[in-house]
Amino acid sequence: MPPKSPTPLSTSSLLIWLRRNLFSTWYNGLLTVISLWIIYLGGRGLFRWMFSQAQWTVLQANLRLFFVGRFPIDQIWRVWLILVLVSAVTSLTIGVVQWNRILPISMGLLTAISLGIVPLVGGQGPELVWVAAIGSVAVLNLLGGPWLKTHLSPRLLSRGLPAVWFLTAFIILWLLMGGLGISTIGTNVWQGFLLTVVAAVVSIALSFPLGVLLALGRRSPLPVIRTLSVLYIEVIRGLPLIGVLFVAGVMLPLILPSQVQLDAVFRAICGLTLFSAAYLAENVRGGLQSIPQGQFEAAKALGLNPMLVLGLVVLPQALRSVIPAIVGQFIGLFKDTSLLSIIGLVELTGVSRSVLSQPRFIGRHGEVYLFIGLLYWLFCYLMSLGSRRLEHQLGVK
């Protein structure tokens, strides 16, 4: 007999799902009702506070401070241009790698909603133009990405996209720091969410290759390299992050010669990078241990040298199997940037403290911390969503 076709989704299938998952037994049904009642009570109180008691003027009056801190007002165009570049490169990559008709529609709706929200928070004409440019570039690249995928060779795309990202990173650093035709801006004015994102992205980009090297060093047959790698990993993993940041931000200038002056942001990024690399090394080592020994022997039998064995056979499989753990470490690193305020850097959490110290906004903790919590959650969720998409693309189970 031919197999029966699956039953289409309907009201009856929804009831069956509810019965199986939420009301399968009397105590599961009781727990479901109690949980829904607790959610209702909490949500009702939260919505009542949000719409009748909260004073959201604290966000409207300090929105620029939350995002860019004391970044010069006449140079804000650099931050907007960076957002346009990031939107363009990201949307182009998504359009080329994975085409989805819903993405351009969603981006267009998001842009329309943003254009409606900007005036409500005190935005002017230039802000509307920049938001429209960001959304338009994203929609065009999402629509044009599949065309590039069909008209360009896969080899050119595989080499071109990393080159575009690499070039964009240098352009972003040039726009932030200045020089070469534009005025120089010191890192002491990198504050707010701008500093949080820069510190997290740079630390992630630097800690990943360092973690891979440490993982390979820990499995090295050379005793000196293996011992140094193990010593570094175990020492760093035995220290709290705040201790590493204090050493990098406070003790390091006292240890180094007076002629050597390291920037505060650079020292903080070094501390985050060194700390995260030790944990990434253990994640990657777990992936390396999951590769069967027959893979190494087969690669050697084909005549591949050790570098090609690692680059073409071992590392692709090892990194593919530990994507969730690596992305989880990246998410943790992004949230750990909140500790930078303890060593004197005014990132997003530090800005919230300065906002709450303003006389007219004393006691507005709920509004401020709910806002920055939503920002942290949004970026962490986007990283998690990208991880799941990558796992699905690579067939990770």
C-alpha cells in the first residue's frame, strides 16, 4: 500500500498538538494553566507599567548618548556611513548565500517602521535620509544577490565575499579613527553602544584564530609548544574576566616602560581577546577530538602534508561540529563587554549609569535597563539566528 499523505494543518491538528504537548496528563494540564496564569499576571503588570507609569523621555533625551556617547556631533555622518556599509555587505552576503523572498519584504517593512519611529524620538531630516539609505541598500542587495549568484562563478564569489568583508573592516576603522584626509578622532570618545560593538567585534575577530592556534598547539607533538599552550589555557581559564581586564587596563601601564603608551580601548580589547581565546581553544579542541583517526591516515595516504591535512580535512570538520559552542562563546563575549565600565570605559552600561545620574532622570532605572537589555538581547539573538542558519546550511545535526 502506498504511504498516506500527511494531513494538512488545521484546527483539529492544533488541538491534537495542544493535547499531546500541554495537556497530555492531568498534572501537565494543571502546570500549563498555572504557567499561563503566572505569565498573565506578570505581563499585565509589565504592560501597565510600560504604558501608564514609565517615563520614556529618558530615552528620547539621551538616545544619541546611548548609541555614540561623546562622539563629535559634526562627525556623526561617519557612524551613519558605517551602518550603510555594514547593511550593504551583510545583505549582499545573505542574498548570495541564501535567497529568501521574505527577507526583502521584511527589510522593507522594517525600514518603513523605522522611518515612522525616527521623528518620534527627536530625529530630523538627515536621520530619515540615512535610515532610508540603509533600508534601500539592504533591499537592493537582497534582491540582487541571487542574480550575482547565477551570473558569477562560485569560485569568484567564494573569494570575492571575504575580500569585500576584509576591505569593509579597514574602511570602518578608517572612518572611526580618522586620518588620510579626514580628521582624527581619539578612542576616548568611543562610548555607548558604539564602543560595545567595536570591542566585541574586534575581540571576536582576533580571539577566533588565536583560539584555533592554541587548540592545535595543545595537540602538538612538540613538548614545548604543547606545554606552553596548556599552561596558557589553564591559567587564563582559572582567572575571572574582571581580573584579566584589571591587569590589562590598570596594571599593564605600570608594568610597561614609560615610553610605551597603550590606548585604553586597545588594552581592554587585548584583555577580552586573551580571555576568550582560552575558552575557544577548548571548544575547538573538542571538535578536533571528534575527528576519527582514519581521517588523518586517509589524508596522509593521499600524500597531503600536515598543513594541508589540517586546512582541508581536519579543521573544516572540527569547526563544523562545534559551531554552537563557538557562537555561544561569541555571545558571552558580547555580553562581557559590560564589564568594561568597571575599568573606566564608558560603554553601554557605563552610559546608562551616567544617564541615571542626571537630576531629572534619577530613579528611572526600569526604563534605562529595559532599553539596554533589549539592545543586548537583539544582537545576541541575531548571532544565535545566524548560527542556526549556518548549521542548517552545513547540515549540522
